Amino acid sequence: MEVLPHFSHVHPLVFNDGRSHESEEVYCCACGELVSGPRFSCVDCGFHLDKNCAEAPVEMNHPFHRQHNLKLMTSSPYVEGNTICNFCNNRCEKFVYHCSCNLDFHIKCAFLSYNFLVKDSRELVLQDKPISSECHSQELKRVLCFACQKSLLGSDYISPDSGFYLHKKCSDLPLEISHLSHRHHSLFLQFNSDHLPCKICFEIQLHRGLVYCCSICKFVLHIECVSPPPIIEDPSTHEHPFTRCLRELSFNCDVCGTLGNYVSYNCSTCSLMVHKKCISLPRFIKSLWHDHPISHKYFVVDNECTTHDCPLCHEEVNMACGSYNCSKCKFIIHVNCALEDARCYYKISKDEFDKLLNAMLEVGTMNPSFFVRNMIKVGEKMINMEIEHFSHQHNLVLSDEVKERRYCDGCSQLILTSFYCCLECDFFLHKSCAELPRKKQILFAFHQDPFVLTPTCIFICPHCGVLSSGFSYKCEVYLCKDHLCVRCAEIAFSYMSGGHEHLLLLYITYLGGYCNACGGSIGGYKVYRCKACDFNVHYGCLTSLPQTTWHKSDRHCLILTYHEDNDYSQYHYCDVCEKERSPNTWFYHCPICDNSAHLSCVLRGSQFLKRGIKIKESDHPHTLMIVEKVYDYPECHKCGHRCMDLALECLDAECKYIIHWECSTTFQYIRSA
């Protein structure tokens, strides 16, 4: 009786040749499969190992991974998460061959892949014969070749095991090659466990599959890149063919402006050296990052000798190399920044480029929001102007006299400068709000159609997340219908804030640091930043903090203040909540009363909701008005707590109905009559 001590079990395992006619089915504790042949077992414990699994080496020198040996483990080597086999991409729930490089195999997958590499004919059974893909097109649409990760359609393939497919041509790949682009060492066929980019196409193979690799130099070639085409022609991007040059030679790509090594494609007519992947880059695109369509140029002439920074990464654009730029303005962006996210641009033809550019220029010049009905001038000075605005039924008159606290019906902010007013009803617009265009191309909007200026609505802006009333720019694309506040519609790549001496630049995502305005973590949000000073401000803090506002705790207007000049610690308290206030963050201050308050205590998330708006709520028959309770605090008819801030109050003099704004359900905005 043959007995085998095994590291995975406390008792010796007894050999069973599998010839007995026992009805009991047993499963291998190493691979989880039904045991149909010889095995080693501990009958008392019900522990069984298939003979091949029982005799598996504790350490394996696998040709797929030459850097280290793989160690056989009885369970997952990871404390958290699942172990995924790098060969079949399925979960490892039994024994696993593991390397500290985070490379893992099922025990059977380790054997199968090993036998494939050493071309062990005993493991390649009858179903390994080449099969025409024409007979199995539906099945092959769902699977990829294990080695090159390309589709099996149109190719002969073999399948040594269920769920494992291989092109016939990939089964004949040599395990070791020499290559002109890497003349120092041989390249071996193996897993790209370090996820290194290919030196020819510069792409990283994210899924399982094989590459040719020199682990000493960290040099990787995808299987399909080992023999790149000698000549590439693409008339849609360049009028001449590009010829391959396989040399370990550094060059600056004339298309994208970044460094290249090992393989270049050259146009001898134009004296261009480019990456292989850059040959097919689009010449004309419409990008989220600019109003107008932009085109690619191999170099940009600037006779003013000025520097141009990329609006996304804020690094200098090399004007002598390729970039995308706008023919109508000074917008220039790195090629790789413009094409980094496929959702942020789309390719267009030359004809589409011309039509789109002309259409967008018309959007900016032929969509006024108002028409002048009367204008009075004395010399060059305008005394009075009367306009007809699309948002209001009466004509509006321009005024410079701000006598009392009034709010703009466009942006819901205090009116402190020139404004238009209605002489027949309480309707007011900042001069700047009245001049907003009816249609506008919005930066960062995935829908490229212009947004339409829409009056009198209550909405939450998807960009800044702030509850707002008044004007919005509405997306007319079906199933979108987003309402963008007028502040976010004017988003810019740079911003000059009173809180910092230098120009602040917009970063779409920034991970580190804290906001100098509110003190909160940046946390991967959009941020305006001064790189030289490490000064950061949330996008929302710049767009959603009014320069001047009002709060019931003070008779006067409060001014957004950026610096605390008083060093006395007892002075650093909020006069609204009476809690400590950081001297290093922004705050609101009344210079007359010398009162200071936290941003959140003053604004409370309703700074862009105009008081006095009339709405119809589904739970009440009368018209309600948005009010802010200052002196008396009646009880809310829904929750019973006192209404101390924003509330909805019934306009019927005999009805005492009032609820918190937060207690309202569905409502309908009523346009002013």
C-alpha cells in the first residue's frame, strides 16, 4: 500500500488506483474536479487528491514567469478580495500557484499552460486539431485568443481545454526571440505581470495574455507588434506613406510631441518622425474642452514668441511639435490631453469642421436675449434704454440707482450695479444677466448641441450641485434635459480671485491638499489651483460663493472676506453659531458692525434661491411664496418644528399655512404676472 505524506493534510494519504467499482463520487480538494482515475485519499477525513495534483511540485519554475518560482498554496494568499487565475480569468477557490508579483494560477491551469509552452503532446488531445472559425462564428464572437487577446473570427484555432482558446498561429509562437528594437537580450514569451506598456504601440494590455518581454530591461512587445507593418498609408490623416524604422533611437514624435524610442515611422517627404499609433490620429475633432472645433497641426507659428500652456495639464505646449489648436482663437492643447478620454471628443471630417465652426460662430452672434425698443443719449453718454426681454412680458428700463435690497430674477443675487427693472411689476435683471445669449455652447458638456437659456425655474445644477432659481441653460437633448446655472455656463480654465494674488488654473481632478476657501479636502473634485503657491479652491467655492450677500443676523450686507487680519484668537469666532472659526479660511464679514461668520452659517445652501418666488405645491390649494423668517418663527404644518430660515408661506391672508422648504414635496413654479 503506497502512502504519501502531503503538506496540505495532517494525515498520510493512501493511494487508490481508481479501478474499484465504488459508487461514491469524490472530488479533488486541490482542483475541485471529479476524480475519475488514480488518487491519494484520507478516507477518515474525506480528503482526496487527484494523482497529478498530489504529485504537483511545491515550487514551479514556470516559463510564463521566469523572474520567480511559483509556490503552491492551499488557499488564497490574499487577506481580502478574490484570487483570480491569470490563465483562465476565473476565481481560485482551491489550491493556487502564487507569486509575490500578484500572479496566480489554478493548479490545473499551471500544468496546462506549462505543457503548452513546452509543447507536451500528451496534453494536446484530439480536439486540438485546427477548426475553421466559419463553423463556430456565434461561439467565437464571445471569446478571445489566450495569447494575443484578439478575436478568433476568421482564423483557425485550437482548444486544449474547456474555456481555453488559442489561434493556431499563436500555438506555434517561439518561446524566445531576438528583436532589432532590443539588441541586448532575448525576449521571452510570458505574462506581463508588471503591466508594462508595449515599446512600439505604447499601450498597456490590461487583461490576461502573453507578451514578449525582457525582464532585465523591463522591455515589452505585444505579440502583434513584434512584426509591425513596414509601410503604413492613411490618406485621411497624411498625404504620404510612413516607413518603419526599427532602431533603438530616441525621437520626438511630430504628431503628439512626446518622446519615442525603438520604433519610428518616417515620412521622408515631410521629414516627420512619428509613433505608430499617432499615424491614425484624427486631423479634426470636436472637443468638450473648447467651444469651437479644433484641428491638428504639426507645428504652430507664433511671431509674438509667447508661451502657451495646455488648459488641461497646464504644462507648456511645444509649438514646434504637433498639437490641436483653434483657428479662431488662441486655444492650444496637447494631443494626448485632447484624446485622453474618448468620451470627451469625437472625430469630424474637414467639411463637418467648416460647417460646425460657422454654426458655432453664429450661435455667439445671432442669438440675443433682448431687443432695444428705445434709447436716449446726451452726446456719447446713454441716459436711458428700454428693452424687450424674452423672459418677461413687459419692457424693461435700465437703471443705475440701487435704493433698496433687490434680487435679480436671472441669477437670484443681490443687485448692486446697473440693472433693468420693470415699471409695472417687481421684476429685475442685472445688466449682465439681461445680456446673456439665448443659446450657448457649454464647456465640459458631453452633448455638443448648444444649451438654451430658460427663464423662471427652480433646479439643482449638475455641475456645482447648488439649488438655484431664475435663469438656467437647458440641454435640449432627448433624455438629458439638464439645467445648468448661469455661473457654471461661464466656466473658464483660469480664474482671478480676490483670495489670491496669482491666476488660478482649473484642474479637472486633483487628489491632494485642502481647499483654502472652506478648509475641506480636495478629494478628486474639480479645483482651481495656483501650482506655484500650492493654493487650492474648490470649483464650487469659486462659483457658488456670492461676493456680497445678506443674512438676518446683520442689518448690512456681508462681504466675502479672504484673509483674517486680526491675530487675536478670541476674535476668531462665528457671530451666527458662536463657534470657533478658522482664521485660515474664507468667511463673511460686516465691516460696519465688525461681525464675522462661517460661510455655511450664512449661506445654508440656499444662496441662489430668490425670496419672493411664487409656487404651487401639491399638498396645498393656495399659492405659496418662498420667504425667509427673520423675527417670528411659526411652526411648520408638516413636521411641527419652528420655521427659522427658508420656508414656504401661504399668500392667502386668512390661511396660516407655512412649511419648511425642506418639507415641501412636488411643486410648480408660477411665472410673475
